[in-house]
Amino acid sequence: MARSLSKKEGHKLNSWKIVPYCVVIPCMLIYLIFFYFNVGQGAAYSFTSWNGISAEKTFVGLQNYTDAFNSNYLQMTMKFTVIFAVIVLVLTNVLGLFLAVLLDKKIRGVNFFRGMYFFPAVMSTLTIAYIFNQIDYRLITLLGEWLGNGTLSAGLFSSPVWAPYLVALTQVWQSFPVTMVIFLAGLQGVPEDILESARIDGASNMQMFWKIKMPMIIPSLMINLVNNTKTGITAFDIVMGTTAGGPGGATYSFAMYMYIKYSKQEVGYACAIAMIMAIIFGVVATIQIIYMRSKEVEL
């Protein structure tokens, strides 16, 4: 009897081992079908002159890539992407970390402040873009008229020089709450006994932050760096809602450039732009991950 019971229990345990596979495998199949298959298909289309409608897909080799790198629009796209991505990457992480450190304190009403700072993250990106558009149109232009400044009176979104920076600041305002929450989760995961030992040894708050907390939240920093880099390189809706790529292509992001080419039925060319964007992001993200992993601290 005991032996038969043990066999039944062993059979139940073995059956439970397949449960994770039953959950993971369907998700992997869906991901493969709707992501990697489309990525491979897009890569194949980038070597054709397909217009997205006809059944004919003429193979043109690297012609789309050659045309892209010789295009003035890609040069403008690269310039805007560098400005946009650097501002978003730096300011979002600095602001997110600063607020996370403040909200990690045991202060009265801390949950209220956490909710208040997180509010931009629950708003749609287009809504935020339209809000900043109205600020530029109704506030900055009036300020420019009052000061007699022609650039301000015309609106910063209308300036080829200032539009990329203002679009980037708009994205920072929308992106910093999620970055803040990830940093806050990392800070709250730092063991209290280690901090208490440092206090007993006479370490200051600044020393504890740089020598203990920062090395221990490297995983959070790595996640934020990759996420914000992705936001900076693949931005679309924030650009569409503020400048739509203007003025004069000064705020052409990769996604905006792709959208314009798709709308002109140059699907093969648009796919080539997508592949260039994906390669740039993949290289930058890989470098970030390798470097940050070398700085990780094991408990």
C-alpha cells in the first residue's frame, strides 16, 4: 500500500513539472510568430523594391541601404536621434534616480508624492505631446512677444534649432516616472543590515549611496539604460504629436522616417530603415548590458 501511494505521489510530482512548459511554450510560439517571423520578413523585404501592395517583390540587393546612407534625410535622422537619445537617456535617468532617492525616505505623505510623480506615466504619449504643443503655442509664443524675441514668438517647435531639444524634454517628462519606480524598487531591495553596519562604521549618507546603494542597484540602472535607449532610438508618437518630423525634417526620428516612406508605398526602403534602426539599438544595448554586468555586485 505504501509503495503504491509513493508511486502516485511521484506521478503527481512529475506531472507538475510539465506545467511551466505548458505555460511558456504557447507564449514562445506567439512571440516567435508575431515578432521574430515579422522581423525576418522585414529583413527580407529590405532587399526588395516592394511597394506593399503588388505581389511582385523585385530583389534589389543592398540598393535600399545604399540609397538610405546617401540620403540627406537619414543624416538628419541620425543627427536628431543622437540629440534626442542622449537627452532622454541622461535626463530621464538622473531625474528618475534623484526622485527615487527622495521617495525612498520615510517621510509623511510619501505615497501621495509617489502617485503624483507617477501620474505622467499613465497618460498617453499623444496627450502629453498635445499638452506641450499647447504650452509652446499659447505660453512660449506670448512670452516671446512680450520679450521681443523672434524665436520664442514663433514657437520653439517651429525652430529647426530648438525643436529637437523641446521634443526630447517632452519625452523626458513622460518617461521619468517608470524610470523612477524601477530605481525605487532597486533602492528598497538594498539590505538594511548592510546599511546599518555602514552607519555604525561612521559612513555618511553620501558614502553609503555611492559605495553601497549604487553598486547594488546596477541591475535597475541597466534596465533603465536599455529602456531609455530604446525610447530614444525608436521614438514615434511623441514626435508625431509635437512636430510630425518638422520643421524641415529637423525632428525626423527613425520611426517617423519609416512612416513617411511607408505612406509613400516604399515598403522595401522603409524596412531597410527599420533594420538600420534595429542594428544601432542592438549594438548600443549590448554594449550597455556587457558594461553594466561587469559592474554588478553579488550579495
